[in-house]
Amino acid sequence: MVRSLDELSRRSFWEEWGAVRCPGLVVLGDGREGGIIGGDEYAEMVRVRPGLHGVSLPGTGHDVHLERPGVLGGVILDFLGQGGS
């Protein structure tokens, strides 16, 4: 895991991010609980991919999938058009 994170600290992936053409969903922690994507970085993500859909889940940090799995599942299903609402 340390080796895989090492590359993330040495270079950016904006070129690869900008090349993605499918719809995108970014699920963010609310920042107060230790989320890793800050407002400036998220703004750049949207600038590079204007159709990006982003959701911030209150009361969560980096481990949204562990902290609020049911809510995360609903967000993903809604994004995929399967939310039933």
C-alpha cells in the first residue's frame, strides 16, 4: 500500500482524469472529519470534467464506505439511475 501511495505523492493524474469520457461521480467526505479532497482540488476536478456529479456526505471523512455505507449505496444507485425514487 505504501508503494502504491508513493506514486500519488510524486505526480498528478490530471491528464488521465481529463481523458475519461464516461459520466463521473465523486463522493466526498464533508471535510471536517478528515476527507482527503479539498475544495480547491474538487473545483479543479469539475473544471477539467464539467459534467462531473459530486456529492458530499455530512459526518464522514475519508472512509465514507465504512462510515455511511447505506447512504453511499443509495447515492451510487441514484447516480446509476436505479435508486427507485
